[in-house]
Amino acid sequence: MIIVVRPDATEEQVDHIIKKIKDHGLQAHISKGTERTIIGAIGDESILQSLPLEAIPGVEKVLPILKPFKLASWEFRKEKTVITVGSQEIGGKRIAVMAGPCAVENKTLLIEIAKEVKNAGANFIRGGAFKPRTSPYAFQGLEEEGLRYLAEARERTGLPIVTEVMDPRDIDMIVKYADVLQIGARNMQNFRLLKEVGLCKKPVLLKRGISATIKEWLMSAEYIMSGGNHSVILCERGIRTYETATRNTLDLSAIPVLKQMTHLPVIVDPSHAVGKWDLVAPMAKAAVAAGADGLIIEVHSNPEEALCDGEQSLKPKSFKQLMEEMKPIAAALGREI
Ligand code: PEP
Ligand code: MN
């Protein structure tokens, strides 16, 4: 850790900073320039990381050398994390495609959509039984009944289930049905929820918060991992910007940035990013080209009547076409779809 001392700091203040470092068992390396003094704290930096060092008089800036996230970093794990769910993989050669309606609406419709996405080559069925809606008057999800329908869709198609968990009180029930637990964008920093899913044995799909930085997002992954659950999938789903032409702004650069920072698999949700069905395919293809390990896409057989996110849902036919069009892009990157 490097501590930059203010130009007007007194000798006493500098001595006090050095004492603080030594009191915590680290060594202080002092470098006095003509204008500035810089102090290097040598030793276990993590001891100092939780202290408000910038509150010490005379300190101008503290520059940590260690990353604040550990388990998610390449320093902790040298190989890419590949998460296995039944016969499916996330983070392997094959690009994992999760597809299905925004919300589970009824059994017949869900099974119909599950069969369609399976036929198009999807690897997982997605569908929310607990929905984080902006309005309390909007459809909130079928809850356990919806989970039962998802389990039936899995039985009929063999596709594992990805579904959202919104509240720690529902986890025990949801884990009985789900194969992958989704943490939605609005809950990325719900730390109680993150800690609870960190104790689960099921993989967690962690969506990026609506206005979260990549570092904050990785810290949320770290919360889950520090509980013992190392199966975390990061999902870029667009962030809020000043642009209104799309629902959110898809940060595709997050994919290569994350690949440099973490061994965890990174997937993309083009549906919630763009919010409009005819913009989904180009961004899904771009995500594959940028190195995404997977995609999560909303598909509905009758988007006009959908109870949630119909405007951004692909019809099964367009989804199938997209799957075909992504194949050569995946192949160009040495991957499969
Ligand atoms: C969803 O996947 O249906 C959803 C609500 O996503 P997000 O949390 O990214 O808005
Ligand atoms: Mn949705």
C-alpha cells in the first residue's frame, strides 16, 4: 500500500502515520522527495485495508496494491472456473444459452416455450417465479406454483432451471426446484441475500447492478464466494446511462475487462440491456464475439400477451434463427453454440 502524504504535513503527522503502520505489524518505507513524502506500507496489506487511513491528518491519498476482491481474482485461482450443472457447463468451450420467458405465467405456455428453446439449442430454461417489478401493482410472479411448472418443464425437456431469488426467506423453497439461483440487478448489493446464497450448494448467476461499477460487482461476487459457494456466474445486463434509445446501455467492454480481472464465467443478457426485441440479436452476437461464456435471452411464444417484458422477448422462430447465426461467430472464436 502506498500512502501519499500532504505537502503541508508536519513532521509529527508523518511520524504518526509511520507509527500507525508499525502498530499494525507492517514496515514503513519512507521516500522523501523535494515536494512530497510517500510512505510504502510493506507487509500484510489486508490488515490496513479496512482502516480509514485517509482520515489520518497529513494523509492525502491511499493507493492499495492488492485488489479488494480475492477469491474472484486470478491470484486465487489460475484456471478459468467452469461450472457444471447436470450435463451442461458454463465457462467451458460451449457457450451456455439460457432462454425462456421473463416470468412463468402458466404451465402450458411455459412447457411450450421450454420445448421451443430446447429445439433451438438452448442449454437452460429461464423463468421468474418471483419477479422484482418496479410497480407493486404489476404481476409479481406465481411463486411456488411457478417453481413447480419450471420443474415440470425441466422434466419434459431435460433443461436445467435458472430462476430468481429475491428474498433470503424464499431460499429454502427455491433450492428444492432451481438448478441455478439468479440474483437480479436490483439485488446485487443486497448483502444479506448474497451471504445466504453463499451458503447454498447451487450455482449463483449474479447480475450486474443497474448503476454498479465492475469493482462493486466483483465485491458482490466475493460476498457469495466468501460464504463457501465458489460457483458464481457474472451476468452483464446493461447499466443505466443518459441514453434513452435503449432500456439500458449494454457494457460489452465489461466482458474483456472481467476476463482480465477474474476467473469466473461471464455471460450477457441482451434482452434487459436493450429492452426491444429487434435489438436483441445484434447484441447477442456481439456478446459472443466479445468472448461471453453464455447468454440469457427472453423468449415468449406470444410476446403481445406477455405479463412481463413482452416488448423485449424474441418469438421462438427468431430465437432459433439467432442460435443458427451465432454458430459461425462462436466457431471463429474456437467455441461452440
Ligand atoms: C430478469 O431476468 O427477468 C430480470 C428481472 O433481470 P434484471 O434483474 O437484470 O433486471
Ligand atoms: Mn425480464
